[in-house]
Amino acid sequence: MQTLAFDGRTGASGDMILAALVAAGADPEALTPVEAALPVEYRVGTTTKNGIEATTVDVLIEDGEEVNGDGDTRDNGGKDDPGGAHEHEHDHSHEQEAAHERGHGHGHDHAEGAGPTRTYAACRDVVADMGLPGAVEADAVATFRLLGEAEARVHGTDLDATAFHEVGADDAIADIVGAALLVDDLGVDRVVTTPVAAGGGEVSMAHGTYPVPTPAVAYIAAEADWELLGGPMETELLTPTGAAILARFADGVASLPPLSVRAVGYGAGRKSFPDRPNVLRATVGEASGGLARDGIRVLETTVDDVTPETLGGLQERLAEVGARDVAIVPTTMKKSRPGHLVRVVVKPDDVERVARRLAAETGTLGIRETATTHRWIAERSIERVTVELGGEAHEIAVKVASDDTGAVYDVSAEYDDCASIAAETGRPIREIRRRAEAAYREQRE
């Protein structure tokens, strides 16, 4: 399995992620759809950080005019707010401030905060008009949603009705869509990151002084699969855009997984530290076999007045709206009443829909969502084998479980097929299952 692994020990920002992806082998020409749709230009360069040569990717406005740092085209009227955006337009975004004052960005001529303020829906329309591949568009829109929802939570506003400077600025769109395009260009099967450093200390914002990580980053990290770390220095290292991109693409790992390394690249931040390079490392390589990591949530409720018929049909009804698995366990409730615990495995995007159906079907007054973030699952496929019984050929479906390298570790004949053939031939079900599984193994040899 081709894997892209980020080293999160010095945090991340949108342009650092772009630079690391290019340095690891992604083709900058993949960014053309963004340049065609927005008045921006990507400029790729190199720099040296504490002796390490690293790649830079600057997002410039179309005429190369300077819009951050010392430039005249950016209003310097105030600091950003605690979420990285505000329900009304304000002077400049968290991403601008983080890039300019706290180290993530490169040189001059940036487009931080340039362009119109847009709502999440408007950003979605901009992305749709770029003519991107379906998977790239879906990744970009999902990243915008993570960022926008975090900022809406900070301000207590509605996502669709709020104009977010951070979500809508041209540079944020260029970072997010650019990252989706470059990840797609790398052609990897999985993206992971080690724990991501947020930094430490405090930052000054329009509404006062706030500790690092900023509120928007904290909310995004709560939805991510990876772990958030404080430190290793008293400055902000992780920006909302960087956090949202990693939350969308990367599974969390404790350390770099075993890889046959194909490429290594470094994306540079602007700030220089005395004792460590301010770079984001990206490693691409072939991972050894293992189970796939699948992001999930678990919903639970207990009921004591639901009929057996309703419980019997619950799996099918919940599967219709996205449930991945349903378990119903007899239990004893308060006052020693017999009841049932209903436990549902569901993908994060399907939680609300499945919870609503579970409530409607059972009449429960409350549903718990546990803190489960993922499960380890096998790659599964259905193969068909032919078994000869009494001179007649019978076709049987076989479920095959394998790790992410394709190595098969379990084979199981489908019960319904075996039961049907058993009824037809008068042979025991277990004999038919055994012969079907043996036939699959012989077929592979």
C-alpha cells in the first residue's frame, strides 16, 4: 500500500503542506485548475532551514503584488479573532496572522486574506466550477466544511448563513484545493500523520489574548483521527487551514510506520528556530501489510418496550440510512426490567441520519455517541467458486478477508448459498462450507 506519512512535530499550515507534497514528488502542474479559476499564482522555490534544504510554495495574487507582511494592499487595522474567522468581515484572517507573525509562510507577495469573503456554500460553488475530478472535489469541500464548522462553533453562528473570511479568502481556497490536487497526483492509498504539534504560549487577537492552540484549531482537532500535542516551543505552529487539511486526509499514527521509502520531501515555514528546522516532512513509500483503519462512531441506546419484530428488522432499517453494523444485546435495566442494548457502528457523516432513524424505529428517548474514532478492518471481497456434488456443479459465494497488501488470511463460504445447496443435495451444511473454502484455496494456488 502506497502511503504518505507526515511528521507533525513542528506543526503545519496550508502552504507548508503544499510545499511538502511538491517536495515528496507531486507535480506542481496539478495546481493549474486553481490558477485558472482564481486570480492567484503558485510560486515554487527552495530555502534552507537549519541546514535542511526545503521547498516553499507561495500563493501570490495574479499580478504579483505584495499583500502581506510589509505590503500596502493589506489592511493592518487589527488582529484576527479566536476562531480564525468572524461572522462579519474583519481586517485579516488567522491564517494571515499566523503566517506573518508566527512563522508559516514564505517571503513576500503572498495572497493571505486576498479576495472576497465567501460563505461555505459559495466556496462549494467555486470548487464545483473548477471542473475537478470527483474525489478531489469531495475532499476539498469536506475540508472547507471542517474549517467552517469549527469557526461557526467558535462564534455560535450557522455555517450556511455566515460569511467567513478564513474559509472564503482566495489563499485558503488555493491551499485547500491545492492540497487535494497534490495528494491525488501523488497517487497514494493512505495518508497518515504522527501527533501534530500545536505550539504553546498565547496569541493576541481582536477579542483578547488566547492560549495556543486557538479555538478553531482545537475544534478541528476534536474531529481529527490524529493526536494534538502542545509545544515544543512557545509559539503557534498549527494553523486552522493546516489542521483542517490534515483532519480530512490523515489517519493518526504514533510514529512513522514501516515503509519502503520512495521519496522524502520537506515543506518550509517562514519562521526560523534556533534549535530545530521549521519544516514539515513528507515521506512516501510502500507500507507493509496490515488492516485498514476505518473512521467510525458508535451509537448506543437501551430499550425495554420494543417488540421482537421491531428488533428483528432493525438491522435492515438502519442499514438503509448508513449503519455499518448493528448489535442487539439482552440486558437488565433499572428496577430489574429486562431490556436490550442496541449498539450501531456508523461512519461520521451518517451519525445524525442513523440516530434519527434509530429513535423513530425504537421510540427511545436518548442515544449516546461514544468516543470511538476508528476500527481496524480487513479488505473484503466476494469471490465465486464451483463445487461438484453428485456429478452436478454448484456455484457458491465465498467471502475473502485480506490485509492491505492483498495477503489472504480468512476465507468463509456464504451461509445462504451453502444452506440452499444442502437442502437440494441432502448433505450437511458444514461439509459444503468446507468444500467451498477448500475450492477457493485450490483456485488460488
